[in-house]
Amino acid sequence: MSISNISLRTLLGSLMLLVAAMPHHVHVVHANVNASWKKAIHHAGRNKYSLPHKHHRRRFQPGPWKHAHATFYDGGSTSFGGACGYDDVVKDGYGLGTVAVSETLFNNGQSCGSCYEIKCVDDPQWCKPGQPSLMVTATNNCPANYYLPADNGGWCNPPREHFDIAKLVFLQIAEYQAGIIPVMYRRVPCKKQGGIRYTISGNPYYNEVLVWNVGGAGDVTSLQVKGDDKLKWTALKRMWGQKWVTDAMLVGESLTFRVRASDGRFSTSWHVAPKTWQFGQTFEGKNFK
């Protein structure tokens, strides 16, 4: 056999092996491409209708310590939540550890539900020994009194950051006789039992939703609602405190609520209210951790 015949036979054998290998190779690449596209389409479809999961943002963290002053005021469980819309701070899960915050801190009701750690400082005569901490929730507004100067009676006038603490718990950090005390305070995460509550009141043409028992940052900066039929995502407007309103038709729809807190995190409670919900009912949804 000549060298040319051996070379030709070797070449033909190589070509046959290459042809035999090509379909399998092309098929494998094609399968990988299809898998990649399917994965991309799956993620795109999922993200189109959902917001970033809340674990993409850090959980609410304690803020820096700041200087302020504090006083106390009388009241009860049904009056300590007035400006925020909470009907009964004890039944609503806040207890009596509540505080009315000055106009600057109140921020037109946005601070309702936020939690604070407060210590009496720099007043050995009236502060309790050891500077114990008082954990309170903002449930009311301490209104400004422009007839009095900010440093002599107008304690809650802007731009002062001031806390008017429920009298029953003020005694945990200072004596009543002090009247007004210097304090250090900071925002802290709110720890709640159970989920966020949504209480719906009003009528078919004017819906009020009270949002309460919010964990994490504790406050609410926006509220949206969505039905399961005709009602698309609809933003509610803050009426006052944590009462939100809309004239959208909610009746007859299974309702989903989406809350946003001041730390930028969202919590979506899917279909917490059934189609048969009634005005005056309260529904429990997903909470922040």
C-alpha cells in the first residue's frame, strides 16, 4: 500500500469521526442555550411583578444617640394613641409604654409606630440610678404651644425634639417632681407579636385602613392595595397618623396590602382579606422582622 493511500484513508477516517461527533456537540450547546434562556425568562417573569425581597436590605438597626428633653402627661389606653389613630394602645399591642412626640419628630404622622430607647441623663437629683432604659412607641403628637417660648413651657415647639411620656411609665427613668428632664434617645427596632394588622372601616365609596402592629422600623411611609379582579395596585393617601384612605372600589375583592417603612423595606401581605370581608374587620398579614 502506498503512502498516499494510507494518508487518504487516515484523512477519511478523521472526517467520519468529526461528522459523527458534530450532532452530539451541537445538540449539547443548543440544550445549554435553551436552558440559559429558560432560566433568564423565568427570572425576568418573576421580577416583572415583584419587588426586591426585603432581605436585600438590612434589617432596621438602632440609630445614633441624640440629646433631647422629656416630660410626662396623663391619660389612658384609649387616649394615648389619639393623633396616630390607634383606638386603644393596650389592645393594639403597644401597651402603656407610649410617648407623644414633638412636631419635629411627629413629621405629620409618619413617625407613628416608631420605637425609641430613652435614658434620663445629667440630672442626678431626678434621674433613676443606673440610667435604666425606657422602651416606648410613638403613638401620639405633642402639639406646639406658640404662646410660650420653646425653652419655657413650649417644649414641643419646632425645632425641638421632645418626648411627652405616658405618666405611668415616666417613673421608670425619673421622679415626677422633676417635671422636665434631659434625656438621650435613639430609634430602635420594634419587636411585635404576630403580623401587621389592617383594620378596614368606612363605606364602599370611602375606605379607611388603619395599619398597626408594624415591626422593624415600626412606621409606614406608603400603603398600597390590590384586588384579585378589577382592582390593580392602588396607592392610599395618609389621612392622619396611620390611617390611610382611598375611594377605589374595594368591596367584593380579595385584598392584598403592601407596606413600605422608612428604612425602604417592603412587606406584602397577599390576599389577607377574603372577597367576603366586611367593614370593621381586622386582618393580619406579613410583618417585618
